Amino acid sequence: MFELRYNPLTDEWIIVSAETQKRPVQPSQKSCPICVGGIELPEDYDLVAFENRFPSLKKNPPEIEQDGFFKKDRSFGICEVVVYTKDHNTALPGMPVQQIEKLVNMWIDRTVELSKYEFIKYVFIFENRGKEVGASLPHPHGQIYGFPFLPKRIQVKLDSFRKYYKANKKCPICQIVDVELQRKERLVYETDNFVALVPFYARFPFEIHIYPKKHVGALYELSLEEQRDFALTLKVVTAKYDNLFDQEFPYMMMFFQKPFNMNDDGLFHFHVEFNPPKRDKDKIKWMASVETGTWTFINPVVPEEAAKMLRNTEVEGIE
């Protein structure tokens, strides 16, 4: 079954997709479907993007029958897998910066191409790393969803940008960057063009946001120099995570770009959020009733303390 179902209680669309139940869980490296020679990628490659065989959204979804009172729609969209490297045993922290630069270029290319479809309203790039966040394959990879609607949290962010600008005549992220660079207590890493920090309003104990210093709405608005800085920042942040507790650190990495194929007022500021589930070396920060039911998060680690821990975590060969 492929369809969208509308929730009138929260004004949001829910994706119903039975296909996702069929996604493979890798029992061993020998059966990895995205290694060279695997079922998905039989030929040699460097890095690659392809359409997911078990998608939540499709370019040509099946027709649906309406249900009278309940509102539903066809699940138009695109779901892609992005494989970062053919090396099964590495990840962003261990990848050369040059390889991550290629990955940034691929993300830009896919954003541009997917946004050409008129039914695509939002291009969401993300990575789930680790079994703690549901990753079924350890091979370094991420995904891209092309949504036919504006997801609820994106709409909330966009509304907040507009509200803040109306009241202050400034972009909230631009102003946050200015303040954080002055205070430095929540900074984790900085380049000429990017800042990585634990936000004042962090929901997760070791949450990190990456903000470009220049106001850009989407990945493809970054200059070549900014793309290189972005690649370096991704490597440093993820390496700090791994070195923090000397273990492969699970996280959800999410890119937030402006919407596409709809009115754009230029207010959205591209940014990246890392939401790691760890609250200590051997403890998980679970999303339970309060967080899931109300969107009100309880953070057991003071953001300034988390920032200090991450800032002081060394990354060899870079800093």
C-alpha cells in the first residue's frame, strides 16, 4: 500500500508505505547490498546515488480510492539512497575530506535534479548512523526524500523564520551565529565559513548544529570554498563524536533547506542538525511520551557542558 493520509488534529500528512517493511537487514559484510558486487551495486563505483527499491514515496504511485470522511492522497515523491564510498568499514569521520567534498557535490546535484519535479516541495537529506537510530546497514550511506508536501516540522521552522524576521528584521540563524561567535561558550568548531555549536536550545544531550555564516537557503548556493569548508566541518564534527567516548557514535544527521516549487521569500537559512541518542557512554536518551507526544524535550545534559566536552575532544590531523 502506498498512500498519504491526512491528520486533521495536527494538520499534517502521514506516509503509509508497506514497502518499507521489505528493506533488508544486513547480517554480515559478505551480504552487504551496497558493497561493490552487491545486489544494488554490482559494478565498481566511487560514490553513487540511486532510487530506493523499498521507498516510502514514488514518482508514479498507484491510484487510490477515497474514504469519504477521511482525506487521503497519492504518495508522489522520490526516495534515493546515497552511498558515500565503496569502503564498507569507514564513515564520515574516517573519510578523506576530498571524498566528503565529492559527497557534498552529489548532495547539491541531487537537490537540483529533484527540485526540477514540480510535485516536489521539499528535498530532505539525512543519515541514520547506528542501530540505536534504526540503521539496518552499517555501510556508510544516507538517504534523500523528495516530499510532495511541506513536512510539519519544516513548516514550523519556516513560520518561525518569518515571525522572527517580522519582529526583528533579521534572520534568526544569522543573529544566533553573531551572538555565539561573541560568547564562544557553546562553540564546538569554526571555519572561515561555518560554525558548529551545541545550540542554547538543544533538545538532545550532545546535539550539534552546523550553520553557514553567510545566509544561504540551499546547498547549491554554497561557493566552492564554502563547500570545502562544509566538508571539513562534517568530518570534524563526526570525528569529535567518535572520539568523545572512544566508540562509533550513533546519530541522526539532517539537512534543512528552503522549500521548492512554492513561494520563497528568501528567509530560510540552510543548516544541519545532528541529533545523537547518547546521553553518556553507555546510556541512551530515549524519546518517550513527553518528547514524542508533545514535542517538548527534556535534556539531561547542560548544553554549555556538552559543548565544552565536544570542543575539547581532539581530532588528529585536522586541528
